[in-house]
Amino acid sequence: MTKLTTVSKKLLAMLMAMLMLFSCMAVSASAAVSVPVPTYKLNDSKTAITVDPIVVDGVKAVITINPSTGIETLELADGSTRFDGITTGKTYTIIATVTTASDSGSNTATVSVKKSQAAPSSPVAKEITTNSITIVAMAGCEYAIQKADDDTTLSAYSENVVFASLLSGTKYTIFARKKETNDSYAGATSSVTVTTLKTATGDAPEKPVLLDKTNKTITIKEVENVEFSIDGGKTWQTSGEFKGLSAGKLYGIVARYIFDSTVQEAGAQSDALQVKTNTRESYKASIGNCTFKAQDGKRYSNENIKITVTGDAPSSLANAQYGDTRYTPAYYVVDTATPARTFTSSDGKTFVGNFTPDSLNDGNKANKKIKIVVTYTISKYDGAKWVTLEGKEESATYEVQLGAKKTFFTGIAEALESFLNLILNTIPAAIADFFNGQQFSDMWDGLVGLLGGLGNLGGAAGGTTGGGLDLGGLLGGVTA
């Protein structure tokens, strides 16, 4: 081994000292405090940042923020640090610094605060059923739903505006907010509470019943708590009268129970009543169109008197249509005598009654005016047959002037009068027929010829004096 000199020993000592110094420096650098990245929370209104406490080796980190202009720093009871006065649209740096007796360290976190968005207008329900709610879409918004007052049922936000698979008759709250963008947070929420419809209960009502129809209207029987539609369910009404219809057109009328559309769905509809409107206006019969006639002649109070009555009906019964009405003579009462008398008719149009006035009541009706009350039944055509309307009878009163009581002498006088009338009606006509006939004309021509010949003889006898009479010419002039 080589023996070290004094100089060499000194150099070796210096090297060892330097090596120890560098070792100490390395140990000192590696012992710097290690600080974790700060964790924080930005409040919903984006006006404050709360930083969780950091403790390293028993030393609590000091939390600062940059920029700090306008920022108020608050140390909270749980050890966290809150910075109030945060402004949206800015970027902040949170700095956590830990200083120990021998060293220090720090770490940072960057917070970019986006812009906030105001709440949109409240959602508007567009359609509500027993198991779904549809709202009106709003630009840039997203939506969520929950059972009212039950936060645990809140759905995720989405752009879907139809909420299905809901419970009937249940209250729901629908939230709306502006969607988050690159520079803006999701906005504040607005909401609306909607109740789904209750499920309809019960069966459909009975099919509507037709009461009347014309060429422009249809009338059905009204039913309590029931409404009707004639246009396939587009519109509904509680009234049984439909107006302004087209002539000769087929309509279908359905019924359903009335309901509150804001809380319950519509119930089942009835079978449709099919009704075709008339092609013309219905004939409305009137008692004023009925006729009454008592027999002509003497109308002796103690002999039979015939009356003839007609009712009122469409001109052609074969072409009757629904709603046409008719008046038919049913019975009559003479001078209040009971019972009422019925008519006879051979054609259903003309009705005949017979009675003897003196056989009624006091029995003395000679030369009196009596009243005859005729009662008419009213019928309506139902599309297949004529139906008499119960309780719809109508009466009219007519007066008849009676003559004297017929006796033996009035009978002889009447016979004589008839004979004289016959003479007066037939003999003048026979005489006229004779003078206007060919036989009389031939007789007259012969007479004229005979007299004319006698006239010529007279002229020959008096020819010397020129005083003859021309009888033939004279009579011939008469006939001419």
C-alpha cells in the first residue's frame, strides 16, 4: 500500500467534506412538502367556490385565489375556505400552500366558471292522457319529471317532451332548464305540475233515440249526464237538436257520458244511431184545411141529415216521409148530445155522418141552428207507418141551420113542388127542342110553300089590275 503524504491527506479530506455537503443538499431538496391538488365545489348560482381543507404533516394549508379582486374569503367552521363574489365567465386559480418548520410546498387547481342561464318559462302541457303527458318544446331546453313532492323519482334531463308510462290520476311535476353549453352551465329550472287523467269507468250509454227529423234538423232524446256527437266525435253537445244539416244525407249520432276533460279521460261511445234527413220539408197538416159540409135541401129536423167531413193530409200518402202529419175525422157530437158519433168512410179521405136532430136531447130542433163539434186525430208518419199521436186530438165547431119539422102536408107540398119543378124544367125544354128540330122545320117549309102557291093564284086572278098578294114571298121572308 502506498503511503499517503500530508498533502494527499488534505485533498482527501476536502473531497470527503464536499461529498458530505452534496449529500446533505440532496437530502434537503427531497424533503420539500408535498401538497395535494385542491378540491372544490362551485355553488349552484356560480357565485362562490368552497375549497376543502388540506392538512399536511399536521399543518393546515393556506388557501388563496387568484385573481382576488372583489373576492371575499371566509373560513368556515368545518375548516373549508369559501370565496364569495365569483363572477361567471372568468377563470380562477386556487392555490394551497403548506409551510413547515423546515420547508414548504404548494399546489394549484384551475376553475373556469361558465356563464349562468336564467330559467325558461314554465313548461306548457300540450296533451294529457291517463298514462302520458306531452309538453310544448322550447328551444335549447331539456326536461325532467318526477311525482309531485317526491324528489326520489326525478328522472334524468333530456330533450324528450313526451313522458309516458305514468300512473293515472297522479300529480307530476315537470322541470325545464336551458341545456349546458361550452360556455354556459345548465340554467335554472322552471316547473309545472300536471295531473294525469283518471281512467274512465262504466259502460257506454245506450244508443241515441230519434224523436224527430226534417230536411234540415235531427232531434234525439236528451239524457241526463250524456252528450252527443254527429261529426265523429269532433264536437259534442248536451242538446238533442242538431241544426243546419243537409237534406237527404245520412248522419251517425253517438253518445258518451259527460266528463271533466281536465281530470278524466273520455268514456266509451255508444253504438251510432243512423239517421237520414228528409229530402223535402215535412207536411204540417192543419185543422184549418179540413172541410165540413151539411147536405143541401130542407134539412127537416125530424129526418136524417147527412154531413160530409174531410181531414188534411199530404197530397200523396204513398210518398209520405218521416215527420209528415195528417188530420183524420174521428167522431162528432151534435148539439152536445152524448155519446159521440163515429164517421164512416169508403176511401179514407171522405168521412160521412148521419143523424136526426129531433131525436137528440129535447127533441125539438125545427128551424134552429145547431152546433156540431168534430174531433180530429193527429197522426205522424214514422218512416214506415202512420202513428196516432196520443193526447194530440183537436176539435172544430161547425153550425148547421135546420128547417121545419116535416108533416103530411109538407110532404104533399114538397111533392107538388118537385112536380112543378119538373114541369118547369122539362116542358120549356121540350117545346124549344120541338121548334128547333128538323120535323118542325119541314112542316114550316111545307106551309110556306102552300101559302106561296095560293099567293101566286091570287096574282093570276088579278093580273089585269096588278093587285095580287105574294103570300109565299111574305112567309118566306118571315122564315128568312
